[in-house]
Amino acid sequence: MINIETLPLDRFTNSEHQNALRSLATVVKKNTTNEKIKQCAEKLAEAIKEEETIADGHNIDRYTKELNDADTQQTNSCLALRQCLKGYLKVSMKPEKDAAKEILSFMNLCKIEFKGQRDNRTSEIKVFIESMLHRQEHDYMADINLLMLNKIFDDIRKHNKLVYALQTKQEQEQSSLGTYRKRRARKISDDRYDTLIHTIFSYAFMQPCQEYDDLVDVVNALTAEKRKEHNRILAIRRHFKNKATDNQDPNL
């Protein structure tokens, strides 16, 4: 009577799932000369590799180009504003020169890192924009109007808002898409595992020989090992969970 023990895949964490099936694919390939069984094991290994890739977050982000373009534009507009302000420092007209000094001084105070990380730069530019619009100590927008730099400032605001909007969409989509892709990849791995086990069983049943008997023993041994590992991990988790519960103040 042929009996192939199966893994409780639905109980495994993603890490346990990948580790168990990767090990199984490797062991099967090493212990058979049957090309059909080897192909099934290789397909399982490919599915696990894809599952691991998705789990690591290596996926195509459709917002990348738009984000890079918007970030480049907000950065270039800020640099253009700074360059224009520096130009006004060279004029002899005192109101314009003083206005440029005020804005430049405040811009430097905001410490916008134009060559830093996009997230940091975007936040720093947002602080600069909001302060320019709402700071009570000085009417910076009056200075912007005097220097006729409204279009540049509005362009900074426009692209800063766009970067924030795209980042939000990106995070929301990556979260939902990531969950869907992980589930789908895991399902494909499970299906290929079932195919491999059924294929081994079919050959062992239809063409009984020592190689297939030994292969079934190897698969069962690995399955028992992975079950034991899983139960050990569960026991450790229960231990620490119970310990945390025991340490809780009953009056809370």
C-alpha cells in the first residue's frame, strides 16, 4: 500500500510555505531519474522562486515614471525660484531686493535637500509652501507678487500636490495588489505541489520499483520533518503568548 504524507500547507506561514516546498523540490530532483517527476519538481521550484520574489516586493510599479517626472518638476521649479531670487539680489531696487532676501532666507531655513530622498524632499517642499502661504510673521506671498514669481510658485505647489497624490495611489495599490499577487503566487505553488505528489504516486502505483519506493520514503521523511518544525514553532508562539497573558495586570 502506497502512502504519501502531505504537508499542511494551509497552516504554514509564507516563510514556512516557501521553505518546505523549496526543500521538497530539491530533494525530489536529487532522488529520481524519472524526467516527468523532475519536470514537476522544477515547475514547483519556479513557482516558489516567483512566490519569494513577490514576497520581497519586487514588482513593476506603474506610477514610477509619473512620480519621477513630478518630482523632477517640483525640484526644478524650486531651483528656478531660488535662481530668480538670487538674481534680484543684484538689482538696485530696494523693495525687490529686500523681498528676495526675505524669501531666500526663509528658503534656506527650510533646508530643502534637492539631492536627497524624494520622500524627504517632498515633505520639505510642502513645509516651505505651507509656511509661505500661512506664516503670520511675514507676508511672503506679497513678496512673491512684488517679484512676479507667482507662476513659478504655483508650479511648485502643483507638482508637490501631484507627487503626494501619486505616492498615496502607489501605496494603496501596492498594498492591495501585493496581497492579491501573494495569494495568487501561493495558490500556484500549492497546485504544482499537488501535481508533483500525484505524479509520484501514479508512477509508484503503476510502475512499482525500488526507486519510487525510496522516493516516497524521502518525501514522507521530509514531510514529517516540516510538520515537526511547524509544531515546534507553534509551541514557541503559544509559550510566549501565555507568558505575556500571565504577566498582564488583572486590574487593567
